[in-house]
Amino acid sequence: MNPPIIERFTMRTSFVIAAIAFCTAGVPAFAATTPDFTGTWLQNNAHSSVAAGAPAYSNKIAQHEGTLEVTTIIAASGDRKETMRVRSYAIGGKPETSTDKDGDEFTSSVKWQEAVLVFETVEAEKAGTITTRETWTMAADGKSFTKNRHSSSLRGESDRAYVLEKQ
């Protein structure tokens, strides 16, 4: 004997709902969008983990799909001249290795974790290894972002936060 039509409809509907729930488990209800860090950003020293009197620091960032170019500018201070450094990153790519003028080797990777950009770097220097994890989190209004940096070395652990405001 067949169940009544309403009971069959309810069973079929329950099955479809269960199948949809199973297929979407672990998927956010909305697609997480990744922020665009493109622009010129000035560090707000009053809200950052820097020593009093630290020179002005800014980033000029160009973000295109899977790449990020970051120009870091540290303003002249006292007898120190302005310094500028340009770094390019492949977001989600293989770890990249580079060497600085002192011979230290850096292995870096950059990836998205939902809406947070994560930089992981291992620096192999003569005195030991320094491991750094830096996250960039955009404010909801898009007018500032925070860099949180955790470093670990033979000297111990350190945590710093830097707030940069869009210019």
C-alpha cells in the first residue's frame, strides 16, 4: 500500500532539504569577498606598536588578481634619509625565496584566509631562524587596515599591531 500523497511529498521534501544541507555543509551562507588593498596607506603611529618619535611609514599598494606589489616608504627623520623598498608577492602561489644584502635567506608565502591576507615568512640568518606570521585585516569601512605581526626566534616571541589609514 502506498503512503498518502501528502506523506510522500513531505518525505521527498525532507530528503531534498537534507541533501542540500549535506552538500552545503561548511560553506558560508554568503561568499566571502577579499578586500582590495590598492592605494596609499599611512601608518597611524598613535594606534600602532611603535616607539615614540618613530618616523612616518607608508605603503603604496597595487593589488591585481593574484599579485600584490608593496612599496614601503620610511620618511626621513633626523639625519636619516627617506628609504624605499618594493616587494612583489604572488597571492596563493608557491613559497618564494630571496636573499638580502647580508646573505639572509627569506622564504615567504601569501594567501587568503577568508577576507584576511596572511603573510608567512621564514628568515634563515647566521644567528638562527626567525618565523613571522603577519595578517592584514581591512576595516569594515575600507578606510584603514590592521597588520598584526607575530614573530618567533631564539630571542623569544613578539607581537605587534600596526594601523594604516587610506590617504
